[in-house]
Amino acid sequence: MSKSIFAESLSRLGTETAFDVLAKARVLEAKGKNIVHLEIGEPDFDTPAFIKEAAIKALWDGYTHYGPAQGLPALREAAASYLTRSRKVQFEPDEMVITPGAKPILFFSIMALVNPGDEVIYPNPGFPIYESMINYVGGVPVPLRLREENQFRADVAELRSKITVRTKLMILNTPQNPTGSVLTKADVEGIAEMVEGRDLMVLCDEVYCQILYEGKFESLASLPGMKEKVILLDGFSKTYAMTGWRLGYAAARKDLVAYISKLMVNSVSCTASFVQMAGAAALNGPQESVGLMVSEFKQRRDLIVAGLNALPGVTCVKPAGAFYVFPNITGTGMSSQELADLMLYEGGVALLAGTCFGAYGEGYLRLSYANSQENIRQALTRMKTTLEKHAGK
């Protein structure tokens, strides 16, 4: 047999299983089966009209050509101004880098910082691309288990125990995907204390920062001395229902921004110029649509949490942010994947096994409530019927 033509590093790449489940659901729908979609983390709201109008104007104004790899000045200025207001620490436009979606920031930051053998601490269960990219560059993934008894927040003492002389990077995500957990002020203060004086960086994934139902959003970057330690990742997909626009950004120290910009040059050249102008309008314009969306998400959260807790063998912690629930299904006697498959093929509900987010997701499911209340009720009814049918089997 001839040797594989593919690079060995490709074998270390993972995937985002939500898209795999979506594809399976589409096949079933093509055969006539009705499916309620709770697998994809995508707001079901439309992009606000003023943002669309800004994009159209930008097209007519000639924003149809290459732009700087680091991003257009207009969006870098808007992002710096927004972060300065929201994180209560001064950010400058030359500390911003704009990318086609927030995910490239994960990719580029890990590529820029992690050498083979370097350790990277990341949340588990957590966004699967963290572990995928750590493995891809030859780093050593060090999972930090998020435990239900701690509302799925990072345990600061346990996090401290994971740090070694080989730790190069730590990844935090708040509000968190897939659990909806939110770090408290005490949490981020404890993390700042352990990071101070150490030769490591912290990648703060804050793409859900405005989708918060209780309390106050706390950013590690806001604390004294932390700005130089933090790569702050944010984007437009969740807050402004702009998933298909592919627009994200990071705030980081200037030397790292320069390397990320160089990786942009070597990969995609730049982010679409007219899309960047729409992003500037989103940050500078009226924010009422965000508040309305979050208010609706909160109603959906309360509906789905109550419904899940009424199902046989299921319990569910109420998430404080994002638009996901992570119910415990150990009482059903089934594994996460068994139950996820059962719900898709028999129940007609597309959702994700907790193991899609790491080994510590076993015993859980992830459901996105970025769908209508009517559809959520229908999904809960189908889940109840399916669970009752299979009880005791």
C-alpha cells in the first residue's frame, strides 16, 4: 500500500460535531421526517436592518477591494472604543486585529504561541476547536474539568494545580459553550492572581459576553496588569445575529497582533471590507436589538430548563449566559451518544451528545435554545414521549 499523501498533522484535527448532526438531520428531512433543530449555536433572529444598510452603503461606496491584513481603521477604532467602554480599560486601534469570524483568532493565537510539547489548559467540556487546534500544532492539551456541582464554572484551585513550567497558554470561555456558565468576579480575581508573574498568556473567549441573564459580566482583561497577558476574543455572530457574515476580532499586545496579521497575510489576505464597515456600524449604532434578543433568550432559557427538569431521568442546571443548556441525563441509563441518536432518529429532535465537547461531557447533552418557544415546546414533548417509551428498556 502506498504511503498516504496527507500530512500527519491532519490526523490530529478534530471537528465541530454540530455541523455533522445538522447534515444527518437534513438527510432525514429530505426523506420526509420532521426535525426540531436544537443542535446549532446560531441565533434565529435576523441581522438588524441598520447593519445590512451599512453593508449595502459600503458596497456602493467602493469597499469592494483588499484592505489591510490587520483590519480597516474604521472597525479597529470602533472595536477599541467598544472594548474600552465595556471592559473599563484603555484599548487602542493598533491593538486590534480583524478576522473573518472569531474562530481564526483561536487558530492564529495557538499557532503563534504554542510550540510542540507546550502545555495548554482548556475547559472540558468546552468548544471542541480548542482541543483540536492544540493537538494540531503539537501542543499538549491539559483539560480543566468543569463540574456540575460548581455550576460548570472553572474551579480556581483546580486550575492552579494544572499549571506547570511547561504551561504556555490558558483558555477561558465566559459565558461558556456548551454549559452557559459564567465566571464570577471572585473567579477572575483568583485567576489573575495565579497568572500574575508567570510566563504564560490567557486566551479569553468572550463571544457571548452580551448574552447574560444574571449578574455582571467579568473580564480578566479588566483587572490591573492583565491586559498584557490576555488575548481577548470577540465577534459579531452571536451578539448581532451575523453568523454568515464571518466577522470577529481580537485585542492583544502589539507584537502578537503583528504575528496574527502575518498569519492573515499568509492565509486569507484580509477580511471582506464591506463586511468590516457593517461591523463598525454594529458597534457604533443602536443596541436595542441586542437587548430584545437577550430578553427573548431568557424566556426560552426558563422554558427549556423547566421542561428538561420535568423529563424522566433528566436534571438541568439553569445557565447564566449564552444560549445553551447542558442537562444531566445519567438517570436515563443511556450514554450521551445513545440518547442523542435516539432523539434524532426516533424523537425528531436534533441535539448534541455532551461528548462532542470533550470526554468530561459524558452523561450530558447540549441543546441550543436559539429557536422559537413553539419549537422548544415541541422538542420537549417529543423528548418526553421518547424517554417514556424507552424507560426501563
